[in-house]
Amino acid sequence: MLFATSAIGGAERSLTRMALCRPNGPVHYTLATLGEEGDWTQWARSQGADAIALAGSPAAPRHKVRALVDLWRQLKPDFIYVMGLRPATLVRALRPFMPRTRIVHGIRGNVEPGTPLGRDYRRVEWPQRFLTDHYITNAEVTKRSLARLISVSPLRIDVVYNGIEAPEGPPIAWPERAREIVSVANLLPVKGHIRFSRQSSKS
């Protein structure tokens, strides 16, 4: 599982926890970042993960491409699950070195056509879609947008929602009042908070 940086965001937290939730399961995860040692590597190790910073540290930098190839030669993984457009582009460029490894591109933001992110994906992802074995999104709307944007079959895209622990006890009885919604997230335009609030106020 390959992340773009050592910053900690929703993807880094949720996917690291997913990889660690069944340590003795049938799938073994190795977690890595293209970035240097940082917040994510420290946090992941505190959770019990063997997190690898492919760029090394500022004091002892490494060549990212060489480090990635060395890691592949050492592990011979069946899959590389890569998050982010730039890391996925790098991994696909190295595909001749790892012909038996399947590449899965995780996309966790809506790539709606006409948006800056959508245009980036159309320009970069569309010509590389044949080098990607499968896609995973965390929302049905992202799956539909991606399939339309890069002309890929929906059968090559799976939706894996962000997991939460099921609450214990009986269902919560909601009082008869207007609903209040709290969203814990990075407030970025691509996440659609403003659009959601405007639509909610109209309904």
C-alpha cells in the first residue's frame, strides 16, 4: 500500500487502520510512502505497522524510484495498492520491472468532469488506464464519475466505504427537531461541503 506523502489525512488513517485490523489474516500488507520520514510514518509505527519512507529522511535522502524498485524486488508483491495520481503514474511507469504485480489505484476524491481534479484525471489517467488492473473508490458517486471520465468499465471499479465501528446498544432515538450534522474533515472545495449545505437548506 503506497501513499504519496507522510502527511496524515483521512486516507492515511483509515487505510492504515484497515491494513492493521487483521494482522493474522490471509492478506499481508506492507505500508510505504513516497515521502520522507514524517508524521504518518511515526504514527503508523506507533500503531504497530512497519511503515517505510521511500525517500528516506532529510538527513539521508534516497532516490524514490530506486527505492521503490528495490522494495518490489525484496517483496515481490502480488498487488500494489497506490493512492494518488502522481504515485500511480510512477508505479505504472515502472510496470516493465514488475509484470506479475497487479496495480490497484485508490481514488478517494470525486473526480467530477469539469472540475480541476476531473481535468487532471482526464489528462493523466485516461491514457494510463490500460496499465491499471483495477480501481477502488470510497464512494459510489466517485465510481460513476471515474467510469465516465476515463471511459473505463464499472466492472473494473469497486467501492469500499470508509469503515466505522458499529455502535453498541439499541438504536438512538432522535428527538423531534431539526437535524444537526457535524462533519469532521479537511474543508476543501472538492469535498462539497458548501454544495451540500446549500442543497440541505433548500430541502
